[in-house]
Amino acid sequence: MGLGSRTSRAGLAALAAAGLAAALAGCGTAAQPVVPAVAITKGVAATEPAADPRPLGAADTAFGLDVLRDWCAQYPGQNLVFSPSTLASALGLAYLGAHGATAAAMGGVLHLPTAADGTALEAALQARSAALGGLNGPGVTLSASNQVWADPSLPPLSGYLNSVATGYGAGVAQAPFLTDPAQAAGQVNRVISADTRGHISKLVTPDMLTGVGWVLTSALYLDAKWAVPFDAGKTMPDPFTAPGGQKVTASYMQGDGFAYAKSDGWTAVSLPYAGGKLTMTALLPPAGSASCALPTQAGLASITASLNAGGTGAEPGNAGRPGSLAIVWLPKANLAVNGPTGDMKAVLTKLGMGQAFTSAADFTGLSRKAGQLAFVQQAATLQVGEKGTVAAAAAAVGVYPASAEYDPVTIWFDRPYLMLVSAKATGEPLFLAQVDNPAAS
């Protein structure tokens, strides 16, 4: 086992902060969760014909790259981690209740396949859910949960419940959003904490839930051992060049025998997990790239296909050959995002989903009383060590009732105005004033 070149050791660290986060998300510990007692009502799940979940995988990947690209611009030089799968699922629960232009905007941002592409969405969603459930095995624990939460006064439509049951296996639970946001936040957070093995304990807050009628949540937990663990005795400190040229010290794990591929200046390494159903793809951008460089979706698909074929050294100037194996120096990483950067409204609006957050939104497929989105919040953790990867992610989408108007309004009293003081019960005008110059006395 060689030590590899100095360049490969430092460069591969970039994957821990960016490319890996878009490919994985979930989190947890080995302990089994104690799931809080929550009454769940489910719709009737249709048995859809067999479908290919891969178009949804491609859609979630494209969506994840879009989000990460914009997020990097907002938070340059910061570690970022989130789950495209979980965020897309929470928004997907909202999409199934959207109509018209709102549905079109959301579907575009989420890159959802359409009937014109030959894809029946609910069948593909059902196949995707089944595929996620099939990833468990020796050395790998993965669990995904999706949930609709509704205020007791705002039950979702039965057709909507049937759709989310069919596509996501989701049901509806009640929480007093309109009467007791603090209690409702506690209910949601306790379930999310259980579903993520305690790694995400506070996804929503009472102030976020004020005026909200529904919350749609998705959570993912992953505890996966490497197919071949890194030897902890070979882990060593070494410099890592952070954005701006700053030198920091990282703790590098070393291993060999990993398939790799090169394309358009990118170098990718496949790090398989036990059982062969999951892999981490570590992506090193071309030398001299700006912070948080990202591949195109097509480029990522191409290099991933090459890795799945066993790796290749086909790029000009590379001495490798199909099936080439690499020595890898990979930094240990413990990433977490939950806070200001967890608010996804600005990113989603910029990507084209802005209408969903305005009074023009149409979520009447969820409920005739559904209005606009109130918030989209996500949180995630990712821990990479010698034994494997432990990760967790959760996302929540809040929906206002249509009867409430929550668009922010700014009013300037910068020209002559009136003031009226009246008795509330009778409307008796106690004082009435015209103000032409508030600076004069």
C-alpha cells in the first residue's frame, strides 16, 4: 500500500464538503429509535404497475446540483450538506397537491419527469420508495419516512391522501398548528428526532408554524459500513488548502484498491459500502477551479457510468486503463447544517418556484382551504470515518390556509393621510385627523 502523491491527498478533501453532500443524506446512530405515539390516518394506496425509479433519481440529482450551486454562491467558503432526496420528497408531497401554474413551476424546479416523457409519476414514486427500502442489508441501515401533518380543523382531501399514500407511503397526523404552535412544533420535532436517531432534534420552531395549517415532512437515516474499512492506524494529519489559499490541517484516511475515473478534468473515486447497493462518489474538480465547482448533470452521469463499469483512465494523459484502481487519501469529516442556511425559500424562489410562496399559489389539491407555502426548511448531518458513514436529513414544508394573507407588505405614510380613532364596538368616531405635515406642530 503506497502513500500516493501529495496532490491526490490534499485534493480529494474537496469531496467531503461538496460533492458527497449532494449524493448522500441521512443520519443516525446504532440505537433503535423510540417512535412517539402519533395517530396516523392513511389514504388508499393504489398498486401501480412496475416502473423505473431511475428518472426520479436523475431528477433529484439535477435538483440537488441546482440547489447546491445557488447555495454555494450564498455561503462561499462554508461546508454545506443537505439531502436532495429528502428535500425533493418534502416538496413532492406539496407538489401532489398543486395545480396549474404552481404545479408547473414546482415540477420544473424539481426536474420531475412528465407523462410526455413516458413516466407515470405516482408509479415512479412508488418504485422509488420500494427501491429505498431495498437498500437495507448487512452493514447498511437506511430508513426513509414521509409525513403529512394537518391542523385538526383542516383535514386534507381524500384524493390527496390517496396520492401521498401511493407515491410516498405517507399518512396524515394531527397537530394543533393554529391553536398551539409550540405544542405542534414539539410533536413534529419528536417524530423527526426519532426518525433520524436523534441527530436532528429541532427542525421546526413555534414561530415558523404561526398561522400554518399543514406541514409536510421527510426524513432519512443512514448508517453504512464501508465494504472494506479504512485502517485507523494509517489515518494521519496533513495540510488541506481551504478556499482563498488558507492552509488547515485535516485528518486523512488512507486506502487503496478503489475504482476511479477521469472526465473533463474531474477525478471521481467510487467508495463502496457493504452489500454493494450503496456507494459514495468522491469528486475532485479540475485543478485551479473556483470554490464549490460543480459538474454538469450530464458530466456527473457520464463519470458515474464509467465508475459503475469498473473505472477508467480514458482521459488523455492518464496512464491508467479500464479497471484502474487508485490509492485514496480521504479526510474524515463531520458536517452539519441546521440554522439560517436551512431556510430554502430564497434558493427555491431563485430557481423558479417563487409562485408557490405567493398568494397566487394553488395547492387546492391538498385542501380547498390551502394557500401558499409558508416555509421550506431542511437540516442534515454527514459523518465520514474509517468504519463508514452515518448521516441524517430532514425537510419540512409549511402551507398556510388560503384565508390568511401573509405576503409581506410595506406601506409608507409619505404623503398626506388621515387618522381615525373610533370605538371598536360601535364604530363611533372619537377622533379624526388629516395629516398634511407631521413635522409641523
